[in-house]
Amino acid sequence: MIVDGRVLREDFVPTEVVHRHDEVTHLSETLEPLLYDGRPDPAFLFGPTGVGKTCIARYTLAQLCEQEPTVRVAYVNCWQEYTRFRVLYSVLEAIDRAVNVHRSTPKDELFERLSRADEGPIVAILDEVDQLEETAALYDLHRLPHVSPVLIANREVELFAGFDDRVRSRLHAGTRVRFDRYGTDELTAILAERAAKALEPAVVADSQLRTIADAASGDARVGIGILRSAARRAERRGVESITDKTVEAAIPDARTAIRRKTVEGLIEHQRVLYDVIDEAGEIEPGELYDEYERRVEEPKTNRTLRNYLTKMVHYDLIEAVGERRGRTYRLVDGPDEDSDSK
């Protein structure tokens, strides 16, 4: 039933995009100076989770590289690479300049290596950039005339609130490309394109794709996950097509898988916060911070913890209940963790 499983992966970049042409055009126009030996303004892609920000950034850069092969692209996921060292190392690795770099290598030496790699333009896509603990990495990239940053985050206000004045003043003039949630019709069309490339013909009905899109509530990541889960269920059973019952069962499957993957991807300090909230059921910030500090050797600042919590809210792992003074945190109710094996 599944003829090309890559198409049903979250990180798959299609050869054509559906319902994001305006965003592609905006980003392409921003990056156009690269075609004429110029340097574009920093580009910011803002929007909720699952609206195609990463996909569009990678798609647009792939199109640009076809026109100008000298452009080098480095993709950095700041959820994992959240320090100055890791960002600089990731960019160097992407352009094959990370040989003989070790954990003990001074960060300034990494910057010098990158400064010497000026034989052509570099576009550094920093995904989840609001996860950075050291925004000095952004200052580094901005200082290098041959490096152009494309920064991806959920919300502009929260991102700039985490910048120091030096970084904020240099990046404030960048171009903003904003992404809204997909409508049901738009997400149905996206799923139809994926199904046409990933599955055998006529194994999933249009009405089922619409059911999946509706259940995903505008989040393409969830929609694609449901379609993938439904196809795998049907394939395991050896049936020729996906049934409505299979789609219904796949909805909690996909949400559980995405949730599990997101929790597994939390860095150590985020995971401690998550576990404290999980154990408490519901907890106010002061108690949460106190318990967190008891569990870690080198606690982060309250500002960093607030950023962590905000990010987990964006990813539907936790929810903030109430206003600031009376706010509490609790886990978002997830589906049965055992549903994937049924």
C-alpha cells in the first residue's frame, strides 16, 4: 500500500508546494540578492506549529540553489543545537569545515573558521530559533557578510523578548514572512498530494482525507501523521484500502506518536520541568521553579525557564491555566499511550 514512505515523513520537502505560494514568493524575493552577489536582509518565518515554515524554507532554498549553485545551505535545529558552539559547529559541518573540531575547541576559533569560509554565500536556516540559550550565535552570523540567516520561530514578540539589545538592534529590520493555520480545504489538498505520491492509487477516499484534515485542526504535521498511521495500520492488516474505522483509530495513534517524539526531544532542563508538572498534576510557577532547582545541578534563569514553558505550550505538551499571578501549568490531556499497539 505504501509505495514511498519518505513522502509521509515530517521532514519531506515536496517538489511542488500547495497553498503556500505567497509565502514562497515573499521569501524568494527576500533572498533574491543572493543571485546578484548581494546580501539579503535576515528573514523571519513566524507562525504556529505545523503550518509549513520549515518545509517552505527548505523548498525555497532548494529552488534558489538550482538557480545559483554556489549558495550553500546549513540547516540548524536549535531545539537540539541551542548553544553558540553547537550553532557554529552545525553551520561548519554543513559546509564541510568541521574537520578536527572538538568539544574543547574555542568558540572564537569556530567563528574564525566560518569567517574564512567566504568563497560563496551561506544561508543558515535556524529552526526553533527561540530555543537558543546563547543569542551570541545570531550576532556571530550577522557579523559575517557572506552568511544570511533565515530564522524560524512561533511568535515574534516572544522571540525578540529573548534577544539582548545588541542582537535585537541588528535583526529588527529583517523581513517577516507570516504563516497562518491551514484551513480544512487547504490541508485536505496537501494530504491528497502526499497520498498520490506515497500510496497506491485509490487506497484512501477524498472523504477520509477531509476527516483527517478536520481532525488535524490546521496542523499539517498532525494530518500527515494520521495519514501515515492509517496507511501503516491498513498495510499490517493486508487490506486493499483504508477504511473509516482505520482512520478513526489512526487519529489517537498519530497524536500519541507526535507527543512521544516531542517529549523525547526535550533537552534535559525542559524534561525536568515536564516531569515535575506531570508528577504534580497541576502546579504554580513558584513551586515548579523550586522543585526544578532541587533536581538540577546548574539551574537556568527564570527567564530561560519561562521560554522553555512557552515552547512546550506551543507544542501542546503543557497548558498554562489562568492569568499571570494565578497561573498554573498542567499537561495537555493526551490519547491513550498504548493505542499505537492496538
